[in-house]
Amino acid sequence: MSASAKSQGPKGPGEKGHAAKRQVPTTSPRDRIVEAASDLFYRHGIRAVGVDAIAEAAGTNKMTLYRHFTSKDELVAECLRRHAQEIDHYWDELAANYAGDPEGEIRAWLAAVSHCVTSEGERGCAMANAAVELPEKDHPGRAVIEAAKTGHRERLVELFRDAKLSEPEALADEIFLLIEGARINIQSVGTDGPASRLVRMIEALIESRRPASSHAA
Amino acid sequence: MSASAKSQGPKGPGEKGHAAKRQVPTTSPRDRIVEAASDLFYRHGIRAVGVDAIAEAAGTNKMTLYRHFTSKDELVAECLRRHAQEIDHYWDELAANYAGDPEGEIRAWLAAVSHCVTSEGERGCAMANAAVELPEKDHPGRAVIEAAKTGHRERLVELFRDAKLSEPEALADEIFLLIEGARINIQSVGTDGPASRLVRMIEALIESRRPASSHAA
DNA sequence: GAGCGTAGTGACCGGTCAGTAACAAGTCAA
DNA sequence: TTGACTTGTTACTGACCGGTCACTACGCTC
């Protein structure tokens, strides 16, 4: 293929050259491997990144990688698992920060959604991208992907139900697909395409499902 | 990686064993290569398929492949180009078959959309999938992908304008993103997820944009 | 039937892939 | 200080990657 992900980035995190041979890294090799792999996978694609490049980016070596993960596929699955945890954590925090204020919760969530389809370096949803690259039904990552997507949809249902919007399930499905579409589409035409209208679309949809008795704040 | 796409399918098309050494294939090697490559790329992913497997599936050999294409990347681009042509052809035929009947045109188009998110073996939009797998900005296929996506969106605008729906551009953007989302999402959770509501969502959106004076047929 | 273009064959190139073996060196607790 | 455990290092395997080689076989046209 034209470009691989070989040997980019000098060393692992917490290094600055070759003066000090290898000052103690603050995180464990395992964590660094998962972190480096997640970053490379996201930027270049899973199949485009070799384990050597991952080990190097993590400031360690292939042998240590294989002491922690039985295979590259298992490492991929672990990256997805950790990513799913981070997403879960985001939702938990959101709910905690806006307990009793569903309107504020929706506003904060919308800001995050906007970030996902406008920021520099965004390359869509890592889960969805992985699903494209890993069609094998028995890949250990597929279960993680499916669970994450189902979970995301359920979080939306919950959010809209808390906000007392009508037909929260249908609304969640629609908004969920819009987000999925926007995040995949920016990879084809960039952030100035139809995805640039995403937030306004969602706002309009939400507005149309508001109970008749209330108005926007 | 766990599974590659090596040596599946017996020989190329138009062969049935080794009795007749190689009866004349009905199509040119070039066409067979593009066809085989497109199929393998779609089913297994672009990076998961090697040129050997493509040549074998096309009933030819690697040397002939490289006589017709300067590189695998160029072959990928040609596959995308041909796919884009087929899509264009579909839209031209649709417009021709329903000239003066925009309502019928929309119905026929919706049937095709439904097919894309329910059929066995569907793995989303080949263009979008390619965009995920080919993040390199200078890949020869990227221009094809971008043009195809922009073109699709414009076809929708045209379709809705012909049907005299209000705000055809905003409507097209919304429906376009819904379709993109549905097609990517079935790769994560299958056809029974939110994508199963896609057609009804689109129908409702279209209904809401109908001019007040007319009703559905 | 000579000449030419296209296609087929199989060996081969350097490089990279995922994954392993063997051993040295570091860390840390008892 | 010992000993167990975790890391680092180097070299390696065998398979596969994209891509090229020289050479052969066919079909067409003049």
C-alpha cells in the first residue's frame, strides 16, 4: 500500500532524546502499548499499523507487547474495550454533572457532539471504523463494538426520556443515525459537508419532540 | 491478522475445472480483475486483500494485473471509479424511468435504499468503507470517494426539488446523513438495529416537507 | 507464415508481517 | 543478599506483501 505507519514519532512518551538512557516512564508498558496502539490505529487504520510500530511508539519492544497480549487481534480488542470504558465514563460524568437538569445535560452533550464532527484530526468513530476494518465475525473486538453501539443508543434514549421528550426511542434512533452518518461522512468530504449541519438538525429534532406545555429556556 | 482473503473461490469466472485447459473467458482480463478486486475489497476490506488473491480470483495472474495497473493503489482507485460510474448509471436510469413522476421516482429510490440496509451480505457503502481504510490524503482513490459522496448528495437535492418538497437542500443533507449512518451502523450491530427504521424515518421527513396543498397518492 | 500484441507461467526481489526463543538486566520485596 | 518477577535486546522463523523478471504460448492481421 502507499503509506504505512512505520517509525513515526520519536520514542515513547516521557522521553526526550538519548541523553538519559531511558528515564523511568510514569506508566506501565501495558498502558503505554494500549495508548500508542489506539492512537496509531485511529490515525492510520488497524490493518495499516504493524506491531513493531506500536512497540516503538510505546517506547518498548515487541517482546513485551506479546507478553501482555496473546496476539495483535487481542490488543485491538483491548484498545476497543478501553475506549468503550472511556465513553462509559464520559456518560456517567455527564449524568452526574447535570443531575436533575436534563436540558443542561443535552446542551453539554451537544457541545461534545459538535466537537466530534468539527475538530482537527477527527477521523470519525473508532468503533465504527474498526467495524469496517474487521469484518470477521469471530474477531474478539466485534463484541465490544456491538456492545458500545447498543450502549450509545440506550444512553440517548435515557437522555431524551429524562428530558421528557416524546417518543424518546424513535428520536434516539434518528439522532443516533445522524451522528453515525456525520462521523463517517467527514472522512469522505471533510467537515464542511452535510455534517456541518448536524448540530442544527439535532436541535430541530429535539425541539419538535418537546412537550407542548414547555418552551426552550 | 486473524483472517486474510487468500485463495477463496476456485478459479475465475467461466471455468469449470481442468478438463479444457482454459476456454476463452467472455470478458477481458482487465474487467475480470476489477470485478474480482471490487468484490474481495468489499467483503474483506481493501488492506486485507493481496494482489495474488485478486489475480487468482480473476482467473489470471499477477503479471497481467500489473500490465493493466501500475500499482495496487491504482487498481483500488479504478474499482472505486467504476463503482461510481455504476451509481451514476443507476441515477440516470431512475430519472429516465420516472420522468415527470417524482413521487414514483422517490418510491423506487426508497426501495433501493431499503435494500442497502436489509440485504444479506451488505457491508455498507463501499465508498465510505474505503474512506475509512485509506486515510492518506494523496491516495488516488480519495478524489473519487469525495466526488461520489458530493454527487450523491446533489442527486438527492435534485430529487427532492423535482418533487417540490420544501427546503430540498436541508432535507437532502438530513436524509443523506441518515443513510450514511444506517449503512455504517449495520456493520456494527447488524440490520435489526436503528437502521431498521431508516425507511420510515425518511418517509416521515419527506411527508413533513410536502407542500401544504398536496397529499400523498 | 512472419510479425506483433496480449496473456500466462513461475521464479524471484527486498521488505514487512505476526509471532517466538534465549538471555541479559533491572526492580523490588523478603 | 537472595530470589522472583518484569522488562529490554537481539536475532530469528516462516509466511506474505507489492512488484518485477525472463520466457513462453496464443490469436490476430498483413
